[in-house]
Amino acid sequence: MNEDMEKLISLQRIDSEIAGFAQAIAKCEADTVKREQAILDEQEKLAALKTKITLLTEKQQENQIEHEEAEVRMKESQNKMLLVQTSREHQALLKEIEDNKKLAKSTEERALQFIEQLDQLGKEVEALEAQCATEQAQLAEVKQKAAKEIKRLNTSKKGVEGERTEKAAAVPPQLLQRYDKLMLKRHGLAVVAVKDSVCMGCHMTLPPQQVNEVLKGDKLNLCPTCQRILYYEAPEEEAESGTPEAAGETLAPEEVPLAEE
Ligand SMILES: [Zn+2]
């Protein structure tokens, strides 16, 4: 295989490794942020529950006053009953008593509902507060672990980055420029294998003539679809160990040709 090609393959391997570290660091950070957000959401929910409790308590008190007033009026009407003279007055009083009795009954029923609702909300608040407390304790632990892990990953990443500088210096400048440009436009995957006549970057099948040229490996071969730099990799059963893995396989393949080369 062409010597420059070997350098590029090894550069790609290092860059994929660096990207892997960067991804792992981002994942650590995202996990912490996600947990923090979950706690914030719960706290917001708690505040809303507490507002609801305040409003409901106010209504409960209003209902209590309404109930007491109805009972007072009922008693007053009952007392007046002894003094009435006409049947009209008697009828009017009876109606008043009946109305206030109804009101006293309905407010009493509502009072029970308030107690039930407030009891339910109180339980919800209690559960959510306990959950928040647990998650906050966990967060402190997770943050500590994440910081440690990020530090470790950064150290490893720096080590590989040093190696990258050396490897990049060994690649002819023009080729390196092409590689770097491809890296930017093709989501960190510039050099890919051709396996079973398929470009491992965009997963398109290459014409047989081009596969032969890649196999010969005496010149720079680019994928006609994604423009990535190609090298030959033997099919699975013949593959030797130590061949570079197609990095970034999880990335969406790019089918659009580069705008300008
Ligand atoms: Zn391709």
C-alpha cells in the first residue's frame, strides 16, 4: 500500500480516537445537565403544587365562613318562628330555614372535599420533596464522578492529540489539507475502507474498475459519491486483525458531493 495512504489511515484512526474522547466527555457533561434539569423541573412542579394548596386553603376558609353564616341564619330564623303572627311570615321563615339548611349541607359536603383534595396534594408534595432530596444527593455524587472521569478523558485525549500532531506532520501538506477539509465536511470521517465493493463512508457500491484501482492502491482514490479517501479492506473472512475500524459508523452517511474541491 502507498506509504502516504498508510499515514492517512493512521491519522484517521487517531482522529476518530480523539473524537471518541470528545464524545465521551460531552456525554458525561450532558448526563449531569440532564439530571440538573430534572431536578429543576421537579422543583417547578413542587412550586405549582404549593400554589394550588394555598389557593385551595383560601377557598376552604371561604367555604367554612359560608357554612357558619348559613347556620347562624338558620338559628335566627328558627328563633323568629316563635314570634311570627301571620301565615305569610311563617311561610317566608320556613323557606329561609330550608334554604340555609341546604346551604349548610352543601358547604359541609364541600368542606369534606377540600380536606380530601388538600390531603392528596399534601401527599404529592411530600413524595416529590423526598424524590428531589434523593436526586439532589445523587447529583452531588454524579457530579463528582463526572468531574473525575472528564479529567481522565481529557488527559487521554491530550496524549492522543500530541501523537496526532506528529502523525499529521508526516503527511504531505497538500494531502493533509484535503484530509482536513474532508474531516470538516464529512463529520470527522475522511478516510474509509472499501469493503465488498462498498464505500464504508456513504455505503454506496463502487464501480468494479474503481474497486480495482483502490485495491492496487498506487494513487489517491476518492469515493465518487462522498469524495472520501478510499483504501481497500479485505472481506471479513480474509481480513487480518489490526485493520483500522471504520470510525463514525453511527454517523449519517453523506450522499451529497462536496460543493467545491
Ligand atoms: Zn462514499
